[in-house]
Amino acid sequence: MEPWGELLVGLAIVVGIAGVIVPILPGVLLVWAAVVTWGVVEGGAPGWGLAGVATVIAAASQVVKYVVPGRRLRSVGVPDRTLLIGGLTGVVGFFVVPVIGLLIGFVLGVYTSEWVRLRDAAAARAATGHAVRAAGVSILLELAAALLLAGGWLTALLLTA
């Protein structure tokens, strides 16, 4: 691959990692697409091997980022409906107050949903805390996968140089 192509792949990876931290862009999906594109263009065992491993890591991360926090939330009694309402109000909040509105909308949606369900402000606050921590764990899991993909690409790049 030409140096400018590798630079574009690296830039896409950096943007994807930023997209994991600030959920505006599809983070891991963008990193995966950049790594697989490099692998296909580079070809050979390193390129195709990296593309295959990256696909497995990206797919696994998409499953794990929902299963691990979801299991924890169910164990403390926060229903899926609450997370759905929080997610929807987060999307609305993102458009009302760009970037930080996503977090504000999520927290308000989860708190309101739990307050309506439980009619107890302290229990609603506790459930909101659990939901925010679960969202943080999900982001950390996705970030770990994106960094693993980036590290794999960088290693393959150095080995093929």
C-alpha cells in the first residue's frame, strides 16, 4: 500500500477511536473497516490474517459490549425498558444539546423511567447510577476492542514494512 493510503487508514483508526469515546461516529466499526481495508489491499498472509482476526474481535466486541453491562443491570433489577427509554431520550438530547445532550438525555430518561416505575427518588437515583456505570463499562469494552484492532494494524504495518 502507498504511504498516503496507510496514512488514511491510520487517520480512520484515530477517528474511530475518538468515535468510541465521543459516540458520534461508529467507533469500532470504523476502526474495523479501516483495518480490513488495509488487510485486503495489502494482501498476503499478514493482510488477510489481520482482516480475519479483526473481524472476529470486532464482532465479539459488539456482542460483549451489550451482554456484560446488560447482565449486571438485570442482576440489580434495572429492566431493559429503562435502558431503551434512556437511549431514546439520549438521542433526542443529542440533537437538543449537541454532544453532551446524549449523556444528559440518557441520565434524565433513565431516572424518569425508574422514578415512574418505582415511585421512589432514592431507588431511581441508584438505578440511574447503575445504568451510567453500565454504559461506562460498555464504552470501555468497545475502546479496548478498538485499541486492540489499532495495535494489530500497527504491528502488521511494522512487520510488512
